[in-house]
Amino acid sequence: MEWKAIFGGRTQEAYLFYLYSLATPSRIWFGRLSRVATGLMLVCNSIVVSCASAQEKSAPITVFMNLFPIFASSAEGVKIVKIADHGVLHRYFDTSPISPSGRYVALLRVPYEDKMALPGDAAEVLLVDLQKGEERVIGKSRGWGHQLGANVQWGRSDHELYFNDVDPVDWSCFAIKLDPFTGERRRLGGTVFMVSPDGSTLASDNQKKTMLFVQKGYGVAVPEAYVRRNIGPVEDDGIYLTDTATGHSRMLVSIREIYDTSVPSIRIAEPTRFEYYCFAVKWNPQGTRLLTTLQWTPLTGGKRFRTVITMRPDGSEIRTAVTAEQWRKGGHHVNWAPDGEHLTMNLEADGTPGLELVRFRADGSELEIIYPKGSGHPSVNPHYPFVITDAYTWEPFAKGDDTAPLRLLDLRTKRETTIANIYLGNWKGKEELRVDAHPAWDASGRYIVFDGYVGDTRNVYLMYLGPLALDDR
């Protein structure tokens, strides 16, 4: 399979031009050029940077790489710096904490790292200025967990930042829309798992039920007395959308509707003997489709069943992309591919030990192996034929010393480079507190943000791939 098929058939040259045109927030486009020499692209990029306002200009590599502590890399030409520490994490592997301009990074500092989030306890929302090497607290959140924080993420500009919060009076959960520079703060009607690419709509599962009944460490912490379990495929819980302009929130589809209409069918005998929940809701890069995972667990306890579900933003075309039978063979961490029509996932696909990294359409068809050895949290570069992923400390790629490799996978040659091994700590018996690296690409495809636990505290790192990202091996 040619690598450009993964990117919707675009040429590498077009992607190089696209990368440079995204270099600054001014989004200056140079006509409808489809072919341009590398030298011309560099000249155009210099023009764009010089035209950007002083406030919004992306920090040059030679500047911010000297403002933060250096972290060792095992790959030539790769630079890694620690940009925040002392209980700090970035959101997840499917969104970048780097702002649209490229200058700022939005993170969360948790108040403690040795116990689960307690209802009412507040974490700090941080803004790191890459141009100045400075950090400041811009808000607080009572709606956080140790895995995804408060789902802190950017909207369409540096003036739109979203995160979850909880009212400790009635324990209602909601998203906050914050301008980090003016301090203007607005409470929205629903919660956020992921912001749409155009910043207009938040998509979310039920964040209160996630922490209590789905997976500890995710969602928000509230007293269990304020949350009701979902017995069977219920009609009053599901996937929610919130308009960021009006603040209005609504249920897009219920769990019952997903259960009744998804194709292929996910119906089972005696569904009321199970608890049903949606977990995670993700936009594709074009904003034209959503994915979620639907899971059901026996009321008497036991192993859960999980499926990957996709749909249109109007709730139509509900499809079962990965069946419960497929997932039970082994798998984890689904994500959208850059073309928005395909998904990627670690999945048992060839009958041999270990998981493969696979790619399939939104309806589950055309499943194919794109890399023979999957692990961790894989995401495809938005412009180049690479995947970045980590590994759990118990997966075969880890050394057994509580570190995890950062694996750069070349989808053309099927070769990989271990960029670094990052210490994640020993969380045996308290997995809900664990630290995963969660490597995430930025919009340009040249930078990666990831977490670590060096010095017995959560840290966030920024990696510049340099020539490695443009390597035509």
C-alpha cells in the first residue's frame, strides 16, 4: 500500500507546502499553488513568519529549545525539552495541547498524584509560553482525572480554550470556555471530550458516569449518590453535543438508539443484565464524522464487551466499525486517520501473538494491517507517512524497567525508530493513577508532546523531530 493512500491521495509535495502554510496563525495562503520547490516553500514560510503579529508568532526552534531543560533522545537530530513538571499532564494522544498559533501549550496540574481525584478538589489549568519559557495558572477545574486531566484543549484560536469543571453545590458537570489572555470565562451547557476542528461544537460522553462506572481515572469526580447507573441500553444517556457559541447542549443519540440501529447489529439476548455506557467521543479531522466506543458489562461483574461505533454529526449512518467479537480477540485505542474516512487501532488481525496496527473504513470494511506490531496509543502524522506511539510498560516493546519507548513507525518501509525511552513509574495495584506517555502530534506534524514521570512526578515534554520527520528513507 502506498503511503499517500493514507492521506487521501495527496502528494508528499502538496503536504510539504501545506505544512509550511500552517506555520503561523495568520494562515496566509499563497494562491492555489499545487507544486512548489522546497526552496520557494522556505522563502514563503519566512515571509509568513515575518508578517505574523509579535503576539501570535510561533516560537522558533532555536529560541524555545534553549529556554527549557533538555531531555535525552536516542535518535539523531531529535530534540526533546521538558516544558512543565510537578504533577502536570497534557490531555491525550488524539489532540495536541499546542495552541493554533504554535506559541502556547495548555496543560493541567493535579493537586496530588498518589490517590484518586476526590469530588470538589481543584486542579490548575496552565498556560506555557514557548516564546518566553514561562508558565502561569489561568484557571482552576474540579472536573478532572489522572488520565485525561480536565480534557483541556484549544478551539479555533488562541483565545478559545475549553476544559471541564464541576459545581460542588449541586455536582453538575459542564465545560468552560476561557480566553487565556482576557480571563473571560463562560460556562457552557454540556461537557467536553473533544472540540470539533472548527471549534463550533463540543462532543462528549457522560463524564460523571465515566469516572464511576466506566474506567477509573477518566471523566470527572462527583459523589456516587448524584449519578445513576445505566441498566440496559438506556434512552436517557448517550452522546452529547454542545454549541460553543450559544452554550446549548443536547443529546445527539441515545445508547438505546445506537443499540437498536447500528449496522452490523450489536443486539444481544437479555441486554438488561448488563450496564451500557459510551466511552470517549472523537471528531474526525474534517468534522464530518464521530466515533465512540460502546461497552457493556454484566451486572454480576466480569469482563466487559466493547465495540467501535461511528456516525455522522447529525446522528445518521450509525455503523459498527469494530464488533465485540473482533475486539475480544485483543485490541485497544482507536483513532481517526487523517483522511477522516478511515480509523486506526491496535487490533488482533492476523491470528498470531501480539496486536497489529490496522486501518479500516468508518463502517468497518477494508480492514488492513498498516504496521505489523502495534502498541500503546498510535496516531498517524497529519502530513507524513509516520505513526507515533508509545507502549504500556507491560507490552513486549517495553524493557521491564518501568520505562516505555516512543516508537516512530514508517508506514512505507515498515521500519521504526525508538526516539526515547521515558520513565513512567511503577503503578502496580493502582493502575488508575498510572502515567501513560500519550504522544500527540501538533498540527504541523513536526512536534510531539508527551508525558513522563521522571523525578517521581508527572512531567510534560516537547519533542522536535527535525529532519527525521522529513526523512524519505
